[in-house]
Amino acid sequence: MPTTPLGRRIAVFGGGGKTTLAKAIARQFGMPHIELDAIKHGPNWTERSRDEMAAIVQRRLDESADGWVTDGNYSRIRPLILARADTAIVIQLPFRQMYWRIFKRTIRRSWKHETLWNGNRESWRLSFASRETILIEMLQKRERYAGYGETIPLEAPSGTTVIVLRSSAELDNFYETYCLEREDRSILPSSSP
């Protein structure tokens, strides 16, 4: 199995850029990207049960024996992933910065009508006029998000490399160090013909 500077089994946690980072790592090192939100949310935003989700994640990890990159914060799935990870990366930005990034992402997705997983889309109504919006959920789980930088290193098995990125500058430096490229994430649609 070929190796990378980060190992072959890499888990990304936290908020404000974890999926973008996981995709960049997967592209750079030629590994499959396993997005936990895509497993959790079926068509029409139906949620899989914890057991069904764990079984799918287990199968996807098994099928990717040569390496993988995961991203997601599901606490009940995290031990399954950490038990196998060579490296765990935690994006632990200050809450207001993380919230601003996710707010901009939500506007972009709603504006562009981006298809997410399994045909799901964020809409203006779902994003800003619903009790189940990610923006409200983040406020409710603020303390949990703020603790990932301390919690995940304690949960990681001995021998797992844990990298905690605590600022935009550290995140940018990480991208530069590993020659990673971000996808175009402009908010407004391109005006080119």
C-alpha cells in the first residue's frame, strides 16, 4: 500500500472547511473520499439510523483498504473511524469564524441550488426559515464544536497522529505544506458565457 505524508487513512473533523479539506487531501493523494453527511442523509433528507449508518461506514472503510479520507462529526461513528485512522485532523477555528464560513456556504448552496448528497439541496426556506437549519444547530451545539480540539486528541488511539488547526492561517499553511488545492467556492454564479 503506497503511503502519503499523512498516512493512508485520514479523518477530518471540526467545522468551517472539513469537507473542502478532505476532498483536497483525497484528490492530492489519490484516495477515496467518504463524506459522512452523504451516508447519513438519504433522498429527501431522510436520515439513516445509527446502526445502518455505522454498517455503511464500516463497509466503505473495508472496501477502501488502500486508503481513505473521511469527514464528519458524528460522535457515534467517530470511534469506528479513529480506531483505523493514521491521522486525525481537527479544524478548530474560533466559533464566529467557523459560523461565518458555514453561513456563506449556506447562502452559496441556496443561491446556486447546489445538489448535495442523494439529490438533496439546501433551499432558502430550509436554510433560513426552518427549525432544522444547520445555522441553528450550530448555535445549539456551540460548546461541542468548541471542544473538538481537546476531545478528539483524547479519543484517538495511541499511535494516531492528531493535527489541530486553530486558525485560518494554520489551515492555509496546512494546504500549502501538502500542496492541496481548494475547489472554487465563490458565492455568486459565474457570469462568464
